[in-house]
Amino acid sequence: MSLNETHTGSLLAPFNRTRTPGSLGSSQVRDFVINEFKSMTQNWVIELHEFEENGYNFTNMVFSLGANDSNYLALAAHYDSKLSPEGFIGGIDSAAPCGMLLYVSHFLDHVLTNDMQSIDTLLLDKFTGVKFIFFDGEEAINEWTATDSLYGSRYAAKKWAQEGTLEKMDILVLLDLLGGEEDITIPNYKANSRVFFKNLLQIEKAYNKEHNLTHRMLRDTSRVRVHISDDQEPFLDHGITTLHLIPYPFPSTWHTINDNFSNLNEKNIHKWCVLMCEFVFKYWKPDNIPLRPHKPYVKPLN
């Protein structure tokens, strides 16, 4: 199964362009993502954060189901690309994570629309809101500082804190630097995200067993004590639990011109898509959620 062939077309190829804030490429990607959610069956609420800072125009995209629920799960990635080096695409940073979010949203939309008979009443009772967030302006315009970086996430966290939305956020799951060729695993970074990380570990173990794989993308450590500045930071500052899915150490292509689509690994990307689909369901009902076939809108790999 592949992100490259879905019922609406590729979920990844439209990100294969520069996506600097305020640029034509950014606008084209934004139109693509919005149209994907408009093509779905469920009543997705679309929220755009448009703002100007440091001489650039930024736009966050937020897509919600159960927007008025008392609590919700948030899954996020940034869709902007670096201004330098010139022509930087950002395959792992973060075109692939954005494609993964679209995959999971399509899967969730399909299940809630067509497979309700397979979802028991207990699961529906636990269904809370979900937000898919595409941050703009994660990258620095000039040089990374507290004020020249994380534009979109800083704006969203402040806005939602003022509106009272932020207090409803159970957890923010942030995807970054995923889908590359290198064998670099992801540890858990925060003590309060350990239970969610363990759920994801169990999902990967089940996936590997089912597909007779030994390669692991997550490493079972108690916690790695390293500070990584990323879009989770403004939410951590407000006391929000965050699960930061980013490899450490960083891949060798990070912030280089070689972070392009030729250095992506389609099988790794698809595995992440499946793991995150399972994670969403286990979030609502930790037990007895089997690995589900993801076939309504994808085509098997050759």
C-alpha cells in the first residue's frame, strides 16, 4: 500500500516543492490539503490561522472532528520548508509527516463513515475530538532563536490558550524528520508521554510480528534526556502532554539540500501511516483493537 496511489491521487507528491511561508508553493500545498479534507465524508471543521510576523505571512491549517467536544487528541506536523539552502524541499522535514497525517485522516474518515458496525458502543462512547494540525513557519527565517522559529505553533498555542481550547487538549502528537532511509530510532523524551509511547511500541511490535519484520523505528528506553526545540515547545510551556516523534540523533540529510524525495523510504513511510492509524484507535480504546487492513483508499505495493 502506498501514499502515492489513493482514491484522490498522491498524498505525498504535492509536497515535492519548496514551501516557504507566503510563497506560491506554500499556497499550492495549502490548497491541496484543504481540498483533501473537503473531499472527505465527515464534517471536518476547517480553521485557518492567518497572521504576519517578521515580515512574512503565515497560515496554520487545522482540521477538526468533534470541534466542540470536551477533550481532543491533536496530531501535528509543519508544512513549511526552509528558505536556505535555495531549493530546499524537506522530504523528511516535513513533507512525509504531512502525507502521513493526510493518510491517517482519510483512514479515520473512512472508518467513521463506512465501518461503524465494526466499532463497538464502548469505543464510540470514548470517541473524543481529534485535530489534524499543519503548522506554518516552524523553520527560522534567518537564524534559529526563540522569536525566529516556531511561528505557527507559538501563534496557535497562544490563541487556543486565550480561547480556552488548549485546556481541552489531552495530548499533542508531533511528527517530524520521519520517512527517511537511515536506520535511526525514536526514543521517548518526556516522562508524562511514556504511556502513549508504550502504546505505540506495542503497535509496532504487533506490526512487525504480523509482517515478519525485525526493523524497529522506536526504541524502548525509559527516557532520553535531550532538549529538542520543535513545535511541541509552545504547548509544553502551557503544560500540555506531548509525544514528540522525531529520531535522535537527527538524520544526516537534516537541513541539507539532500533532504529531498529521492532519499525517502516508501516502506518506512507506509509503516508510519499504519502505526499512527492504530495509535488513534488505541487512544480511545487501549485494549482489543486489532491491526486493521488499510485498503479502502490505497493500492498494495508491488
